[in-house]
Amino acid sequence: MVTVVQAKGEELERAFSTLGFLNSEAALHVEAGRTEWFFCRGLTEPLPRRLHAALIGEGIVRYEAADGTAILLGGCRSAWRALLARFPDESGWTEIGERIAKSLGLPWSLRAVTRLAGEDWHWGERTYVMGILNVTPDSFSDGGKYLDLGAAVAHAEKMLAEGADFIDVGGESTRPGADPVPESEELRRVVPVVEAIVKRLSARVSVDTYKSAVAKAAVEAGAAVINDVTGLRGDPRMAEVAAELGVPIILQHIQGSPKNMQQDPRYVSVVPEVLQGLKDSADRALAAGVRPENIIVDPGFGFGKRLEHNLTLLARLAELRTLGYPVLSGTSRKSMVGAVLGLPVSERVEGTAATVALSVAGRADIVRVHDVGIMVRTVKVADATFRDQLVVRR
Ligand code: HH2
């Protein structure tokens, strides 16, 4: 029988000593603002293991018994809010999450698992890597390289062999100043490539489009995710179509449109404004019938942002977690890296690796990258460093 008790004062001190830790630890954490503590006892496998996965990187400190049957968890309210939004959607968990939410007076929802291409993706366990495949003549870093079907499939195969979890196929460049591509042309570029990658390589594919007709055709050809860089602002039908198709959708923040977004981007305060824009997009999706577990959010690096906006968003990426949805970070080879280093697109791989590691530290769930092999290795080290550091075992 699992018991969950909110521990304060003497009870908190008793919990620390039950687990074999010094009471002075409690005082240190309380001083650091970790004021809400819960003592869970009577845990049996697989509960503790899944508890770890859920807690990863949420700013929650955990102390546990050597045999894994008891765990003491502490964090500030905002850390609990972010964690509760993503508690595991599994039996045994509901009562623990509900109990904690009730004690703190926080909303209780279950959004930690997304069904993606026939599998359950447990957000928080590791960082997923999305490999970029631009079937365009003019993308900023790889334009024209994969226009031919054979070259596109071969590049997807290479990225999968290097460890990509899925391939993002795009048929319209969204680089600053880019002109929109007619729907018929985007369909012609994207659909055969999606179909070939899904059929020949059994790969998971997302389609990078803001046009609902392209999203629909790509999903019918086998794509498992829609990636909308306009966060539902580009096509009024997209929300409805995504709901009908029932697949996950990535909602990215953008100020303006690709054509004009870099002309004069302005924010009074970039993080709250991006958060609000993403919340509006997510609410629009929910209102159209998209299930909450099918929403993924993305701050949109370089999409209507100056260098300082991009760097601030990266440094404060973890704040996006308070929205309660998985987070994608797309910094690969972008101008924010080039501007800091003063280097062209072809020489931004190390700078990108730094932003990828920082994204993992900022609790990103997916990173969208060109140089898959290098970034898979970067992610592994960052995951090992950041995702499992808050546990204290005797
Ligand atoms: N960035 C680009 C395109 N699509 N999608 C998401 N969700 N997040 C991003 O950051 C993002 C995106 C731009 O990069 P790229 O595809 O390499 O270039 P281009 O738009 O020129 O094709």
C-alpha cells in the first residue's frame, strides 16, 4: 500500500532521518526554496523506476531508501506544477499525483506519454533526436541537396543509422525572407519522399508544413507527426485537420511570417510573450479537438527573434515546461550560433552541439538537428549529466 504524506517541520526531519540522512540537509533545501516535500512509502517496482523517469530534470530533489521502497521529494511550487503536468499516465500513479496536486492546490492532468507512430513515447526519460530533411532548393543550410528522391531517401537512411528517432521532412524553406511555395509544389516535393521513407525504411516521419492540405496528404502517406512552424496561425484549417488526423502536432512560436519575421522583431519581455503565444496556440488546438497529449511546443529559435531573444530563450528554456507539454528545441546551424562565433553555416557544428547540450539542460524533449551522429553523441552525454543528477542515495 503506497502512502503519500506532505512533510513539514518535524515530520520532514523525521523523514530525512528515516532515510538515514542528516536533518541539516532539510534546512539547506528549505533555504534554497524547496519548500514543498512529500514522503512516499510502500513503493514496489516498477513504481520507483517510473517515478525516476517522471522526476527527471524537474527541479525536484529526491532522497530515497537504499531498497527503493521509500522516497522523499522536495521542490518549489513551480517545479511541482511542471512535474504534475507530466506525471506518468499509468496505473498506480494516479493516486500519487492526485494526492500531491490536491495538497498543493494545483491542477491535475496526465500528459506524460504520447502515442507516436504506434509506440508510447515517455517524455522525460531521454532526449529524442529529430533529423532534418529539407526537400527544397533554397533551405539555408542544405538547400538543393536532397531534391532528388533517391538522395532524400539515402540521407534519411544515413540519419537513421546515426541514431535519429525520426525524420522531419520539409518542402518549403522558412528561412528569413523566404517566399511561400504553392501548395501543389509542396505536395509534389513532400509526399513521395514521406511515402518512400516510411515504406522503405520503416521510419517515423514528421512533416514540416503549416498547410493543412500538405499535412493531411503527408499523414495519409505515412507521416506520424505534424510540425507547424506557425503554431496554427498559417492556415485556419490546420487545427481542425490535426484533430481529425489524431496525430501529434508541434506548435512553434513565430512573430510575423518567414517573409518578414526578421525585419524588426520586438518584445517587451521575450520569455513571457513566447509562453503566452504558445499557450494561445495550444488552447486553439485543444478547442479544435486535438488531445492534450498530442501537443508539443517549440519556442521557434530564429523565428522573429534577434540574437538576444534567442539566447535568452535558450538560457530560460526550462520555463516552457510550465505549459505542461513536451518541448522541442531547434537551434541547428542557425544564425544565433553563427552570430556568436562569426562563422558561416558550414562551420557551426560545435556551436550547435553547445546549444543542444544546453537544450537538454533546459529539459528539452526533442532536438531538431542536421548533424545527427554528432548530436546523438552530444545528447547522450548531456542526458547522462543532467537527467539523473538530482537523486541522492545513501
Ligand atoms: N526550424 C526550421 C524549420 N522548421 N521546425 C521546428 N519545429 N522548429 C524549428 O526550429 C524549425 C522548424 C528552420 O531550419 P531548416 O529546416 O534547416 O531551414 P529552412 O527553413 O531554410 O528549410
